Amino acid sequence: MKITPLADRVLVKNDKAETKTASGLIIPDAAQEKTMTAKVIAVGEGTADVKMSVKVGDRIMYDKYSGTQLKIDGEDHLILKMNDIIAIVE
């Protein structure tokens, strides 16, 4: 399935949460902190008011409760507004 974001929207793929600690202990799903970083998969064209400052391939941080979750080919993705992105991770 191919999804192209419109206007000031960005399609991102969520980063996987760690399931083990460095010492090998398994972290149960209920105890895992949901990651708020993702890789940019597709970017909309922007609007007259909102300039797109991320590009495909960037790793970003976003607000915890923002965006619309969806599954593409069995993998978790998120569609965010440009304003929900708080940083580019390098």
C-alpha cells in the first residue's frame, strides 16, 4: 500500500521499543515506555503558512499523543502534522 501525505502532514514509521535491558532482562509490554521517535517515510508539500522542514529519511521526535496511527503492510506508522514534530534526531 502506498500513502502520500497531503498539505502539512508527514508519514513516519515508529522506532521499535527495546524489549531487553543491557543485562538481558526482558521488559514486559506494560512496563515499556512508548518511544516518541520515528523515521520519516513521506512528506506532504506543505502550505502557504507551514514550511516543511523535514525530509524523507530523517529521524524525528514528536509529541507523545499526536498523530493518527495506522498499519501499512503489518508495520506501525503514524501520520503527523508538521507542528507535532519537535526535533530532528541526528
